[in-house]
Amino acid sequence: MKAVAASVERALRGRERQLWWTAAVTGLAVLGLFTVYLWSAWRDIEGAALAEQQLYVRVLEAQASATLGNIGSVLRVASEAVEARAGQPDSGRMTAALTDAISGQAALRSLSVLDAQAKVVASTNPDNVGHQVDIARLGGLPADRMDVLGPWLPVRDLMEMDAGRAGSQGPGAIPVLRRLQLPGQQVLLLAAVVNPDHFATQGQLLIGKGADRSAVLSFGGQLLLHGLDVPLQNGSSPSNLTPFVRYLPAREHASYVDRGMDGKPSVGAFRTLRNWPVVVIAERPYAEVWAELWNRARWAATAVVTVWVLMGVMFALLRRGLVAQRRAQGQLAALHAEVAKSEERSKLALEGAGDAVWDWDIARAAVNCSPRWGVMLGYAGQELNRTFLDWLALIHRDDIVRVRQALEAHLCNTSQHLYSELRMRCGDGSWKWLLMRGMAAPERDPNNRPSRLIGTLTDISERRAAELALAASQARRVAVLQSALDAIVTVDVEGRVIDFNPAAEKMFQRSFDSVANRRIYDLLVAPGERDPLLQRMAAYRATGKASTMNRRLEVSAVRADGSVFPIELTVVPVRAGGAELFTATMRDISERKWAERALRDSEARARATFEQAAVGVLQQGQDRRFLRVNQTLCRMLGYTMEEFLALHPDQLIHPDDVMKGLAGMERLFRGELTSFAEEKRYRRKNGQYLWIRLTASLARDDDGQVQYMIGIVEDIEVERRTQEALKAARRREVQIGAHIQQSLLVTTPNIEIPGVWLSSYNQASQEIDGDFFEVICPAARCVDFIAGDVMGKGVNAALMGAAVKMQFNRSMVELTTASSRRGKIPQPAEILDAVHRAMTPHLQTLEAFVTLCYLRLDLDRGMLSWVGCGHEEAMLVHGNGASSLLRNQQPPLGVLTETLFVQEEIAIQDGDMLLMHSDGVTDAIDADGRRVGSERVQQVFSRLATSLDMPAAMLHLLRRELLSSSTLTDDVTIVMAKICEPDTSKHRVELKAAAASIGQLRTLVRKTTSAARLGEVDAGLFEVAVIEAFTNIFRHGVGLFDGAPVEVTVQCSATELFVELAYIGEPYDPPAEISETNFDEYPEGGFGLTIINRACDRVDYGHRCGVNTMRMSRWIDAAGVAAAV
């Protein structure tokens, strides 16, 4: 109870301290608000003062600008009037003009005209006339027609500025000057005398007292006029004015709080006039700001003092109430002290037992618990009085039914005492086992049922935990015994079986019931092992020590059927309840023993295999050192075992094979390869090298760590020789096939066929196949083209292609010479039908077929006939750019036994271009991995056919575009033909761009110059020029395409002999001027072009679509040519 009283006392004192602190904080807050108010008021007053001065100075600036603007207008009007009377220098007239101009201008005292000697010749003030004025005092002579504001002068008018009266004084004036330049170089000066008092008066009218602290200054800092409260003299130049020190000339206007014109702190503003060098300043003493702030501060201070007084009164009243409450509380604490002593004694008696007390008021459904209950469950410091439902909510849901039943039984007098074990939730969320005991109090309700129940709660968590641990231990023991793969048998000191797990039942083929309480030695131990084991157990019982305990022993055991088998036995002594037991763990090691025997046998076989193997075997460490080799390898290379192991690998391996083998070995040891094989050469002891095949893998230990490399070495010397022989045979086969292909299948056709310009190209792939192409002229102006491809590759395909090609010739002859035809040439369909009948049985026997395309150009009829049998479709591009695909009508030859060949026709004319090609073109794979395809071939051919008329150039441009960067998968055959008007005077030949073709070109040129009847010297020079041009192509040409020929066209007409060379390459432009030949250098520059230009009458160079042309012309004697023809 004393503690309660002390607590109450502390609470009251705390409230008193809170009251003191509240009063202090409130007073300081009021003081802070007062300070903030003053600061805000100061900023507001100062801001208002700045805004006021800005307004004043804006008004004064507008008034000054307007006044000076009017003066400028007066001077302009007066100057115009004076200039108008320049020819009549009458003083009276000028005075009248000046008087008219100044009429109504109160700001001006006078307006005068001065001559070049600064003498007043006319003035609105007659007293000024005739006086000599000092121009320097007026501010100097202004520029022509410019208005200049002069300095403040201590005079009233110009008459007081006579040159002889320099020290004259007056009320003050400000001159404004304007210079006039009259005809005849006559200079006059208009001088307006401004009355400063007018400015002051206007300022007073506009801003009242604000004008008393205003001033007008020139840009030079001279004070022109000022208000009454400005302690400065007009005409003075104060040096410390704030606008000139801080702002001018950078800014045209500003406001400031700084030193004023009287040298004291002021609030001011200034503005400059836009068209006049004048600064207007308005200021207000900062003392007025402080005065206004002081007025506001007095009222605020009064309010603060009033608040403080009211707070003091309230504090005194509240403190008096606290003192009275403390006195009453002390009296109450004394009354409770006696009650508390009685309750404390009862509490100590209950708490001493370590139990918590609970009191259930059934009528109010409230449960009151002692503090021990809160400590027991972790609710210390929380409310101990709870409703009955809240109290039940703390009980575990699995126990709540049992608790309710126990309560109901006791309340119904079924049980004399309340007794139940339950779990209640602790403050941390865990559960604690409690024993609840209680009895009903004597009080009864109107129904004679107990109205109150009192009892205790005892913590039984440790007991329950021990019970659960024991149960878990028993469960684990049973689980271990039941799940163990080893046999576990527990026996007592006499060796009688107590436990016998399922693994033991399975191992010994005995049930637990059959061995329980029987001696283990008689049942499970083999007869030969019983006596030694009994002796060891007897020694252990006598000394407490034995070599058989806690060790693994290998002994023999016996099954129920009498079979003996090896086991691994471990015996461990265990004390339980004062008695000593022995647990024996037994493992059947029959399989392990068998595996050990098998391993020993395997190792013996491995050693025998290693030594007696028919191939060489070696073991090599990661450092490449030989660890072990067998006798076979030593005999293979002629070394003894010791000599071989002493060798360094680089001494054994051929130098060309060292790096390749080293790379494979490093990858093997890095784990990138599981094994590798390579063929290399080992050096025998006699110095000769032997081809071997090494197959290597890694040997690892049980942990997977690499131990060494195992290599199997095979002698492949004979195999290598056989392979070389096979390669040589294959090369001979390829040579034979290539010879067949070039001589029989794809022979170069005659390109000079009347009416047709022909160009062809063939390129073999890596294998020989059966592509063939044939040109036949069955009649005059009739040309047959036959293209075919035999299925398969190699010599057989080439031979079959040759057979098909020869069959065409045979069938053509047979049909042509048949008596029934009477000299009529057979049609393509008829020829194909004859070939089909002759070749199809053989093709079907060989399970082969042939794709064919047979074209006939009948130039007299202007028709093209064709039959397609599964070959790549030919394409015809007409002279007008239209194109036609010659579609296949039949499957390949040899597919069908019986077939009817159908041919189709299409009209042709001069200028049409024809393309035939094999599937080697369309099946080529480009750089992007795509098949070239028929569509791309047709697109490129259509474009070239409409741009060029040279078959060879077109063919190789198509090849360069489609095949130069492609991979060929089959032979490539391309044929292009141009249909043209026959011309016997023109010859065309395709020459390889190489020195080997010079002889052929020389022969062609000589024949042509001979036919043209050129003289020997001219013919020789022309021949040299053509050869020089040809050699320049392959010596100096840029961008030549490999395999593309030089197309040479020669024509001899009645008046001209020309040779045209066409080739694929980058554009060539000859120099405009040929340099002098220097024969001391090689190659000699300019010599070839000099010969060409001198030997030819005309040389033309051209370039179109990637094709260069060079045409060399020579004029000839028409009469001689006609005779030669």
C-alpha cells in the first residue's frame, strides 16, 4: 500500500511539474509569436516604403520626361521658325517667332538666339539681347540639331552670364541648347533657360510631401534640383549617392535600402529618363520605418503582457487544486494500507506454492487471476481480469471440450473436485501445459447452483516435455530398429536376445519369437566362432575391457538353414536401469567379399591384358612423362622398357605432329574432351618413323580425380599405305572422268554460227557429274541446242552422259538418212522420242534418269521450238524487253517407259537473247546461306539482256553477281545466245585474258588486215596496236573477273577496218595527254598508248554496265577492199 501511496504522490508531483512546464512553454510560445510578428511587420513596413518610393520616382520621371519633351518641341518649332527667316536676319521678327514658340510654357524663363560669337541676337527676354555668353558654362557647343541639357547655373537668365560677369549669382537655371546650321555656313544657337522652381512645384502637386526628399541629377552626377529636405546644394556633385555607386550605368531603375542623400539610412528608388541624361531619385528616411514599427510593437507588447498575466492567474488556481488533491490522497492511502496488509499475507501464502490462483464469478462471467498466472504465461503487466469467454479462448482447441466437460461435471456435483490437464496460449504465442484444480465456493445462486468457482493452475510443462521426450525416444528407437538395413540384436549379459529387428530376421531367416530369450551364441554364431567369442565376453565381464567391444570384426554367422556367411560385427555395451546390455550390429558382407575377389581377379586380368595386348598401351602423366608402357609397344618401336620410359615425348613424336597432339592432350586434361584419337608418327629406335593411331582417355580415382592418361597405340603403317594407294586411284579416276567430261560432254561449241552469237561457260564442282551440252546445225540457218544432266556423280555419270550425247548424234543421223523422210530434217520431239526408245531401258536398268532441254532456232522461219524434260527451264528475252520461260512438258528421260514428246514454238527475231543453264546455278548457296534459285537467275538475265548485247559479257556478269561469293554444289553450265542478222564481214572470238591468247589474236588480225589490203607497215603497226591494247587489259586492267574472256569483234567494211575489245572491269579513261615514253623504266609508261594512237585513225573507249569496250579503227581504200571482196 505504501508503494501505491508513493505512486500517487509521484503522479501528483508529476502533474505539478507538467503544469510548470506548460506555463513556461506557453509563455515562450507567446514570446516567439511576438518576435515573429515584429519581424513580419518590419518586412511589411519596409516593403511598403520601397513600393511607395518606386511609385514616387515613377511619377517624377514621367513629369520630368513630359516637361523636357515639351521643351524639346519648343526648340524644334523655334528652330524651324528661325531657319525660315534665315535670309531676313531681322531681330524683331526672330523675337516674335521665339515669343510664339514659348507661349504657354511655364517651365521656360526665356528662349534666345545666339550668333557664332555667343552673342544674344534675339530673345523673349529683351534684357538678354546684346549680352555676350560664355558657351563653356552652358555645357559646350552641341552637335547639329541636337538638344543638349546643360549644367545647373546660379543665374536667373542669360543676361547674368555675360562673359565679363563670370562670378554672377542668381536663383538658378538650367539651359537647354540646340545648334542651327544655316546656309552660308552661318551657325546660330537656340538657348532655352529652364526654371527649376517649376519642376519643384509640379513635384509638390503630384506627390505632396514625397517631393521633399526627391532630387534630379544629371548623368554626370550634378544636382540639378532637389526637395526641401535634401541637405545638398544645386550644382554640387555628391560622390557617395547609392544609385551612382551600386547601380548606374548598369541598370536604368532600382529600389534600395542604403545610405540616403543625407548620409543616413534611407529607403529609396531611382529611375533614369529614356531620352535625356537625367536621373530622378526619391527617398524616405529609414527612421520613419522604425517609428512605424515601434507603434506596432507597443500594441503587440501590451497583448503579450496581458496574456502572461492571465496565464499566471490560471496557473495559481490549478496549483491550489493539486495541493488539495494531494492532501486527500494521503488520507485515502492510509485507509487502504491496512486492507493491503491483510491481502498481502494471503497472496504470499498462495504464491509460495508456485501456483496461480483463479476466481471465476459465474454470475458476472468474469475470471480474476493472480499475478502469478500472468508471470507463468507471459502476460505480466497485462490485465488479469478477463471474461470467461476470453479466458476459454486461451485454451488449446484440442483441450477445450475436455475442460468444459470437467467444469460441467463439477458444477453438477458429478465430481467432487475440478481436475483437468490443458494447454494455454502464452504471451509469445507458444503453448504451456497446466494442471487446473478447483472447487465450488459455498455461495449459491437462486437455482442452488454454485455462483463462484476458485482454484489453482500448476505449471506441468517440464513433466509433459519429459513424457513426450520419452515417447519420442522410444519411437525413434523403434524406427531405427525397423528401418535399419543392418541387423541389430540386443542381448543381456548372459547373451540372451532381447531385441531382434526386421533386418536381423531377414538376414538370419528367423523370427523374433523364435530367438527371444535364447542365447545368441547357440543360434547365430558359426560353430567355429563360438568359443573365441565366448572367451572374449568372459574376459570383458572379468576386467571390463575387451578387444571385441566398439570395433568392427569380421566373423562367420549361420542362418536358420545352416548356411554359413561372412558378417561384419560391432558390439557396443549399453547401461540401462543399472543393468548392462550389449547391442550387436551385423552387416552381411558376402557381396563385398565377392566384389573384392572379383576386383583382385580383374586386376590380375588387367595386368595380363596390359602386358599381353596385341596393341601398344601406354600411361602418361599430365606432365607428358611416360609412366608405364607394355611390351607390345616396346617391340613395335624397338625400344627396351627402360629406354622407352626414359624418352621425352618430343624425342618420340615426329616434329610436325607434336603441336596437334599436345593440344588434344591439354583439352583432355582440362575436361573439354572425354577422349580423343589422332594419327601421328612415332620414331623407331632405328630412326625410321612409323604411322600409329593413338586413342587416349583419362584414368580417375574413386573421387573422380585424374590420375593419368591411358593411350592405345595401333600400328597403321599398312593402313596408311593402303589409303595413299586409294587416294592415288581416286585421283586417276577423277582425271579420267574430267577428261571424259571436257572431251565428250561439255566441249566448247563454235561461237561463230551465222545468225547467232553464242557464248558458253562450264565449271566443274568438287565431284564429276554428267552435265553435257551440244550444238548441232542440222541445216542451213537452223541451230539445235541440247543441254542435259545425268543423275549421279563420278565416272559412271560422266560415261552415261557421254552415251546419251552420242545417242543424240546417232538418232539425228538415223532419222535424217531414213528414206521415208526424203531429206526433211527431224523435229526435236522426234529426235527425243528416238533417244528415249534407245536409252530408257538402259537407264531404268541402272536406276538412273537424264534431264534434258532441246531447243531449235529456225532462223528462216523466225521460230524457236523446244522440248523440256525436267531440266532447268530456258529463258528468252525479246528485243522489246518482254521475256518468256520455256516450260518443261515431260519428266526426265528414263522415268516413264512410254511417253509422248510434245514440242512447242515461239516467234523470235533479231536482238532476242536466249539463256540455258544447269541446276548447278540455281542450287548454288550464297553468302547468306540461301539457295540462288530460278527466280533470281531470271531477274538478273532480264536486266542484263535489256542493257547489253554481248553474250560473253552478259554471261560472266551473271556469273559474277550470282556465283562469285556462292558455294557450288554441282557442275555449272551456262549458255547464252543472241539472235542477229548474219554478217560475213564481222568475226567474233572469245580469248582468255592471258599472254597465251596473243598468238590467236595475232592470226585473226593478220587475216583481217590482209583482207583489207593494208600495206605491210600499216598492217604491222595496226597488229602491234591491237596486241598492245590486249596485253594492257590483263597487265593493267582493274577489277577483272576470273574466268571472264575478252570478247574480240573484228569487221572489215568498204571504208573501215575496226577491232573491238570488250571485257569486264572497272571503268578505264585514257589520259588526255600521253606522257613522253621513258625506256629506262619498266614498264615503260605511255609507249603502248602512243603506238595505239599512231597506228589507228580513231580510238573509242566506252563503259556500260560494268563492261569496258575499246574500238580501234583504221580507214582503208574502198576500191582495194571491193576488189578483195
